[in-house]
Amino acid sequence: MAFIRSVKTASGATAVQIIHKFHGHIERMEHIGSAHNAADLSVLLSLAKERLVGSQLSLFVDTQELPASRLKVGIRKSFSGLLLQTLQEQYEALGLNALADDDFSLLCIARIVEPTSKLDSLRVLADLGVDELDKNRLYRCLARVVANNYRSRLSKICVNQAVKQGMTLVLYDVTTLYFEVQEADEYRKPGMSKQRRLEPQIIVGLLVDQSGFPLGVQSFEGNKAETATILPVIEEFRNQHKIKDITVVADAAMLSAKNLQTLSEAGYHYIVGSRLYKIPYDIAEYQKGSALVDNQIITEQREGFRIVYQYRQKRASLDLRNIEKQIEKAQKIISGQTAAKRAKFLTVKTKEKILNQAMVDKAQALAGIKGYVTNLDVPDEQIISYYHQLFNVEASFRMAKSDLKARPIFHRKRDAIEAHLTVIFVAMALARTIEKRIGISIKHFVNTLRPIRSGIVTINGTEHIAEPEIPINVQTMLQRLRTGH
């Protein structure tokens, strides 16, 4: 015997079920759905009748209700509601909703889901179920980002989050972002491009903590020297956040005597990579008696700071292979096998080209040696470990350029460009948080959740929300994301 029953649930909804009984005992129960109003209950009862009757013809015609076989079901639209909801939850969990600007949050979320032009972001948002944002609201939002100094407010939120997570280091690096234009202006200027491009560009300085979580971003004219960017960024960071004890980590491109002196006088601790233009005295003296061994450290004390040198066998092997390639290139030029005129170890005189053996000897002596300049009073091994955290800022830049497609920039005016960088900054904070919590790339995360669709279906002309079925593995991932475990 089978029949339909409706029962109240603990949440107050009405559950519609098909009960199968045998000799007074329930053998099986099919749950059709839960209704929250009379219209939903009517639809679920009709669906239950259709499933109960199946292909069996009824002996009696119910003139009061539409036969289940004549139900008309359609899909009005589908959207990735779960992905949108999850990203909004993480946005709020970071405290970024303190801005109270829903349009801005949607632009940041769209940048994560499918980085594209600002106008095309409307299409991305529509696929997430957001239809109310239009072109005019989008442009007004971008104007608010600069006018209301969103970046400064967002930076404070991110720094507070980093401090809660135990921030110990501030890592700094710069990159270049180019424009699809040929004409330069006072801001977008050709300069030393990391991508070796000739188009106008800007310099972008990024501060992150030891895990790669962004703390601040600032832009400069495209022809500005990298060494001239670190001090303004660090000073603005300290003044804005009132943090006294800061250890700054930067690569060798930031190293200059003026920078180190200014950082020290301002009370900063620093760890900066050292460029080796000649063989350090202490290393030269040591090499006279014996060869360096793997992971060996030699320290040179200077006034106000020290230089920590470390030798790595793996690094030496790579350096020596590159030296051999450069020697081979120089020798081909000398013998006339190639028409090139420049090579690292090549010396060109008036009538001849010769191999610069002294330069070769120096390069071979320095193979495998890396220097670190610091005024921080901690063990040498810890200095080296701190410096190696720079890979996190490089990873954040890679994320900005690949996953978030920060370049090329198509905006013309500086305010619009700065707004674009602010959107990238927030999207990076969201993405780095998600990656850290669940251990997969942001691209994998989006590709996993985006196909899980919600929908709006019509049954006999009445609209109903169709919630998605979430696979067990995705439920586990979302639980880990929400709890951090």
C-alpha cells in the first residue's frame, strides 16, 4: 500500500512524502520536498501524485485539480549562486564589508570568478545571479573608490587581519603593469619593463606579510627607479597603521646605501638581498685554504649592519652551468661563428675580441654564494629563512597577473587606474585567504564551485527557486573554508 502524506517539520515547513506500507509497517519513504507556503505545497502534492500514479490511468477524474500528467515545468534561468554566496561570506569574514558598498564587493568578486573588462564584469555577475548592477552604477562605484579613499580603509582592514594572524614580516617588491597604448603621459611612461615591453607602463609596489597576504599597494610613474619606491611605501605604511616595530624584507633591487641608512635612521629592521660585484674579503681569504661546503655561512660585520653570505651547492651547480653557456657564447663570437657583438665575458678592443678571463674567474669564485644585508639581531639562519619568504610576494604578483589578469590596463585616467588596482588588491586578499584555508588554487576553487547551479523554475506558470545539490567533497571543502580547519 502506498499513499501521500504531509507532515510539519521542526523548521515550520510542510514535508510531502510518499509512504509505502506492508502489513501496517512502513517499508520505504520517498521525500518529495518541503513547502513553505500554500502554492509550494500544491505543487509538491501534484508531483507526489504524478510519481505515485506513474503510468497508471485513473478511474476517476478530479475536476478540482489539474492532472499531474499535464504539469508544465520550465527553467527560467540558472546561476552560480553557491559560488557567489561563498565569496560574499569570505568578503564579510575579512571585514571588508565595513565599506558598506555592495557594488564594489561585487566588482572584486567578479575579478576572482572571471577577470575581464569592467563592462564585461556585468556578464560575469549575471552568471552569478546578480542582475541589478548596470553600467552607470559600475562607473559611479569606480569613482567612489578614489573619492572616498577606499584603498587606505581597506589596507587598515587587511593589516588588522594580518596582525591577528601573527604578522612578523613586511615583504616588499615591485612589478610593472603595461598599457595597450603607444602615447605616454606624465604617469604612464616607458621604463625598465620586467616583461621587456616597450609600451608605457606604471610601477606598482606591493607590501605583503610573511604568508603573502596583501597589506598595501602603491603605484608610481613608469620610469621611476625601483630603489626610489621602497621608502615612500614603507613610510606611508608606518604612518597609516602606527606600527613601530617593522622588519622589512626586499630583494637586491632595493639595495642602496641611502636606502639602508634611511631605513636604519627611521628605526626599521631590514633584510635586503646583496648584489655581489666582487669577491668579499672574508670569502676570498677562506677560499685560499679550503673550498666552501654546502650551506656554509660566512658573516661580515659592518658599521651598523652585517652581511650574511651563504654557499649552496645546488645554487653553485646552476651558476656554473650558466657561466659555461656565457663562455661558449663569447667564444663563438670570437671565432666568428655568430655575428653577435655582446656577451657577458667578452672584451672588445679596437681590432680584436678576447675572453675576459678575470671576469670568468670572479664569476666562478662567486658561484653558489648569496648575500643578505641586515641590521636585525637574530641568528644568521633565521635571516636567510626570513629572506626566502619573499617568494610569497612574488606568488602574489603572479596571482595578480595570471589569475586576476591585472595587465594590460585599459583605463586612461589615473583615478580609474588607481580604482582598478584597488579592486585587484581586494581580490588578491580574498584569493590568498581562500587558498591558505583550503589548500587549492583560486582557479581550481572557482572551477569547482561555478558549475554547481541554482535555478528559477516555473511550474504551471508559478516561479520556484531550485536549490543546488552540493556534492559531499564540496561540502567538506566549504566547511573547511568557513571554519579554517
